[in-house]
Amino acid sequence: MVPSLRLLFTCVFMGAVTVFAVAGSHVLPPTPDDEPRSCSLLDQSFCGIWRSCEPSGSHYYCLHKTLFPIEIMDVIAWLVVGGCCLVAATAGIGGGGLNLPILILILNFTTKEASVLSNIAVLGNCIGQLLINISDRSLRGKCGDVKKAVLMILPALIAGGSVSIAMEGLVPSTIILILALATLLLASFKTYCKAAKMREHEDNAGGGESDTLIGHREREENLALVDDLGSVNSTEDISMLSQRDGFCSKYILEILIALCWSLNASTFFVIHSEIIEKCSISYYCFVLLPIIFAAIFLWVGKIRISQKEKAFHSSDNVAQEPTATTPLLESESNPAEITTVMDHDEIISNGHNDFDVLVWWLPVASSIVGFLAALLGIGGGELVGPMLLLLNMRPETSSATTATISLLNSATNTLHHASTGMIISPGYASSFVLMGFLGGLGGRGLAMNIAMRSGKTSIIAYSLFLVLCVASGLVAFELFTTPISWEIEGMC
């Protein structure tokens, strides 16, 4: 995406959410999934700051104010949420674990209200990151890796989450907080170790690492063409290749990802609706349906990715002889220098494709991460990011992958909230999606710019470590301030 189109999209997006923000000027009613405290008109102070005792049906409840009139605490909340989204975007995650406690502490939202608004901010954050990722030159040669990783991770991630939904209510809330804290601390430690190891390698490489990254830009663009077109015969014209490939063949990975997301989102709506009774046979059939989807999409995806890999290797064999290779790009600094498609072994040795998405244990690890994320209430990006780093995916590619997965997950949750009437404040929803969007643009752009100029991609890993540490601190605070509960609610 060229900068002018990105600017146009940003202006249109900001204008749309601003218009949407001015809609609605009434006190927020209770959400369908939330029950605010009952109150009496004789004691308005009982409800606390930013809430007032208002009628809702035949009862009086402590209801939250709308965005207008704007108070100073609203501005503070915008700045803090935007800052959290900016920090989270440097690591390629949404930052929902940071936004939730801020909305509760600063604006006195209930947990359900804050959860909805936090997810909306994550959606805006991920949209902003997507704009940067699709236009960043350093990622053009890695877009294929991101799409392959998403296709191999997303179905298993959703399947693990569906198993967690089936076990909902079997784990006490205190145990959940303890497990969440232990998981985040372990992820923080592993991420720090990986970042420190990467930093040591970068320091040993010296200043040449930055030159290497910049020097590979044109070659990565060639690799993007190879990946998108499936194969490149060096003696053919690229435009003829793009005409030869059909739409479905060229965009098969994108089609599979979209189909996987839409099917699982539809299943998610049915599970959380009143269409079927909870704990019935139909309910558990729908809960376990994502596992079947995962098996199908992983099998089909593996076949398609293997075909692309074979086509890539066949193009390598054609490009072995330099004299027989037709140049794809010429260097502007030296017209006589010809940039050709790199040999696959050379790409691996330079670290540009050192992550194999076809390993059998990647779906297994993704399903475990999905199960833990859904059970413990942790954002998927906070666990997917460390997993990809530990599996030797480069930080800039892993952060783009986690951002894409977070975008799909937050879009599913937002559609669910909208369909069930839980987005009850157009003003607050629009303001936080806008803050998330700006934070995503700024954070992701800043991280990729610093990493490219310095040649130290470990900065992205350190950013993820910082976010995980903050999230661990917030979970620890919640653990020590929440009354201990060992009660098992039960599945039904």
C-alpha cells in the first residue's frame, strides 16, 4: 500500500469513527451480559465516580455516563490506552491485557463493560498495525511466511480455545489467576532469554547487520514475487505469470484463512447465542466443531504450502546458473549490479526463512496456547509471540503474525458483542478504537523503523518482554486484591 493510500484510509477511518462517536447522548444502560449494582435515588454517592443512579426497566441501577460531556478523566484514559496500544504494537500484539484494568481503574467501568471496550481498542490497534505491515518494505519478502504461519496456527489455536470453552466453570477463579500469572512469568522469562541471545548475536555481527538488512530489501521483494506467484521461471516475464495464474490459485492461502475464520466465527456466534441450550448435545457438537475444522484446514493448508515450497525450490534450480538468470531488479546505486533471486540455502543462512511452518508440532503447540489463552483470559498474542520466537521465527515476522491473529480474534469478539447488543456506548467505543488505531500505527511504524535502521530486530523481542512484564504485574495485582475463591461453578 502506497503512503498516499494509507493516508487516505487513515483519514476516512478517523472521520467515520468521529461521526459515530457523536451518536448517542443517554446514560449507558446495563449490558445484556452484565448486572450493575442496584441503587436508590436517595444516595447517589453509592454508585461512585462517573456513575449515577438511573432507572432501567422497573429498577434503579448504577449506570455509567456517556462520552459527552467529556471529562478530564476521559482524556487521561484516552492517552493511557493509546500509550498502551503503542507499546503493545511495537511487539505486534493487541494489548488487551493492559487496557482492561485501566478502563476499570480510571473510568470505573464494570468488568464486562471494560472487556468490550478493551477488545474494541485491540481491534483498532491491529488495523493500524496491518496498514504498516502491508506497506513496510522490510516485510515484503516475508508476507508469504506470515500467511503460511497464520494458516498453520489459527485453526489449531481456535480448536484449543473451543476445548477450553467446553471446560468452562471447572476451574476456580483463584486457580485461573495463579495459572495466568505463572504462564505470563514463564513467557516473560523465555522471551527475555531469547531477546538477550539475539542481542548478543547482533553485537557480535557488528554494524554489518544493518547493512545486510537494508541490502536484502530488493532481494526480499523478489522473494515476495516468487511466493505470490507460486513459482518463477527466470526466463519468463512476470506479468505473463500473473495472468497465467487464476485468482484462487494466486490467493489460495488468503482464501483458506478467510474461510477458516468465517466458519469458526459462525460457530462462535451459535455457541454464545440462545439458539441452542447450554450443555445439550447440540451445544457440545458445536463446541467441538472447530476441532474438525482445524483438522481439515491444516491438512489442506499443508498440501498447498508444500506445493508452493516445491515450486520455490524448482525456481531455485533454474536460478543456479548466473548467466542464465534474467534480472528482476537493477540496483539504483550501481546499474551494472544485477539483483537475482537468492538461493534457498543462502536465504536460510541469512536468517530470512529460518522457520518451518510444516513441522508437526506447530499445530500441537498452537492448540495448547489457544487452550491456555481461553482458559486463563490472556490475549492470544501474549502467548503466540513468545512461542514463535522460541521456534526461531524472526521478530519482525513473528510480530506481524501475532498482529494478524489478534486482528482476526478481536474482529470475531467485536462482531459477537455487536450482535448481542453489548456495544452500548457509540461514543466510548469510537474513541477507544481510534486511540487503538493511532497507537497501532505509531507503535508498529516506530518498531519497524528502529529495527531496520539499527539492524537490531531484538528490539521487537524486548518490547514483547516489556509488555509481558506489565501484564504479569497487573495479573499479580488482581490476584492479591481479589477475594480468594476455590468454588467450582460447574459446566452447566
